[in-house]
Amino acid sequence: MRKVIFGGAISLDGYFAREDGSVDWLQWSDDVQKIMAEMWPRFDCMVMGRKTWQHAQEQFSEEDLEKARSLKSGMKEYVFSRTLPAGEMKGYEIVNADAGKFVGELKRQKGKDIMVMGGGELGCALIDAGVVDEIGFNIQPVLLGSGIPVWNLMSRQVDLDLIECRALKKGCVYVTYKVRNEK
């Protein structure tokens, strides 16, 4: 069965981005690029929430979006939304269905692993639904104080087993956990 992986780069105090969505505080290095190069071939499917998707559409130039599309060549991409109409939009499939059930069905299909791209609301809903298998974060050495949180309300405690913890350049730490999906 395919695995669902939730992660990204976060501040030490648990934010994906500033309140305005900016990520100017992220520190990039060759070891981060290496991790990304190792991870991307694992996936043939990406799921994200509408806010993450719309922010990316607004934040990046058409040239940047085209570069990103070439990196994701052949990857099926789903955007979960309660406000956009279901169907195809800009090469993405907009989904109005229950995210946990939908991703659970994707897991049972043949293919590579499934990436949850950003979005604490969607990520936590999928963890709560018991469909996330791994969580991996590049923890940045910064306290933002406020912003777009990684962790939203969940209905239960979720226990994790450490898979990897690696010090990176510039004071970052990369951690990966297996989710214990006992409900």
C-alpha cells in the first residue's frame, strides 16, 4: 500500500509561514536540496489544501510555476476545497469530497507514495483520519511568534516513532517520524 507523507519546512515554534504567507525566513542549503532530490522520486501524487494552492498561484511567477511543473512531471495533483467548484483547474484536480476518505482511497490504488504539501488544516485532518503514515520536517532555527500554524485541532493524541533525525547546515534539523495509526 502507498504511504502518505506530511511535511515541509517549519519554524521552531510550529509555523509554515508568516501571517501574510511569506517564507522569507527559510534557509536553503545543499543538504536541503539533497533531501528534496532524494524524496521527490518517491511520489507520484500530491495533495494540498486550497489556501496552500492559491498562495502558490499568487506568490510565484508563471516562470517559477512552470519550473515547478517540470519537476512534478507526471505527478497527479489534488486540491481540497470547500469553496472552489470540483473539477480540473490549471492542471490540478479540485476535490470537494471528504479528504480523509479520498486520500484513503488513493492509498489503496497502485502507485508511488502520496505527498501532503503544506497546509496544517489539511495535514491535521488527514492525521486525524488515520491516513498519514509519516511526518517529516526541516525545522528552521527561528521563532516567528505567529503565522500560519502547522498544527491545528485534532480529536486525539497521535503517537510517533522516530525514523530519522539529522542536523543540517545553518542550524536546521531534519526529522522524520512514523505515525502510529492506532485509533
